[in-house]
Amino acid sequence: MNALGAAVYPGTFDPVTNGHVDIISRAAKVVGSLIVGVAVTVEKTPMFTSDERVAMLENEISALDGGLAERISVKPFENLLVDFVEREGASVIIRGLRAVSDFEYEFQMAAMNARLNSKVETLFLMASDKHQFISSRFVKEIGRLGGDIGHFVPAEVKKKLDQRFAEQSGGGQ
């Protein structure tokens, strides 16, 4: 298969954005198999449950072309990332970089992960130019304030966000 073997692309994916889908599809082209790790986080208060985020990712991955979907799985995790990577039989962590400001945090995280498990490598993929400014946090803020988020997230994710915003404002069931 591929010399890189299995890799993990971790994140909260709350919600999954077009930028996430871009990194997933590009990473799947260079690794043998890709596990998208959905962090069950306690520090953040996600808008969607981990099951909802897993389902949204699985839906978007199933639509990928070129046989990529067969080599991608989505799994929640709530332990140390390097322990999840090792448990899944992977040896690579994929991280996306949007801007220079991302690099400092990601560099520190990669160094810490290397100290925790020297068998795990971190590879960085630069965001495609059309996705460099997209973040889940901005998408939620724009959507909550009534802005058009259709260019930033897949159509099905937009529907779920619109529904959640309506529920939060008292306009849903």
C-alpha cells in the first residue's frame, strides 16, 4: 500500500468544515489508511455531540471520489491522542495548518506528542488557499448571527447548523 501506513487526523470537528474535508481527502491520498479521530473534549462545549460529529463526518467522507472513502474511518476518542494513535495501529498524526498563527500551537503540540511517544510522527498539510480562513469557531459565530455559512461547510452540515441555531434561539422544536 503506502509507505506511510495508517495515520490519524484528529480534531473536534464541531462542525466539520470544507477545510476539514479538504485535509481529509488530501491526507487519504498520501497515507495507506486514515482514521479521523473525533475528540470527545471536556475543555470545549461542543455544539454537537460526538455521535453527531461522527455521523456528519461519515456522511461527508462517503461522498468522496476516487475510492478514498474505503480507506477512511471515523472514530471518537477521549484519551491522549498518542495513545489513540497507537491503539489504532497508526504511527502518523496529520494536522492542517491554515496560517502562521496555527504553526506555533501545532509545533508545541507535535513536540509534546513526540515526547509522549517517540514512535509517532506528526505531518502538517497546508490548507488549500480557498480554505485557509475557515475555522469551526468562525463558522458557528457567523451562523449564530445570521450570516451565510454555505461557502464554508458542506450542505448537509449547513442544514444541521441552521437547525441547531433555530433550536437555540427558541425557533425549533
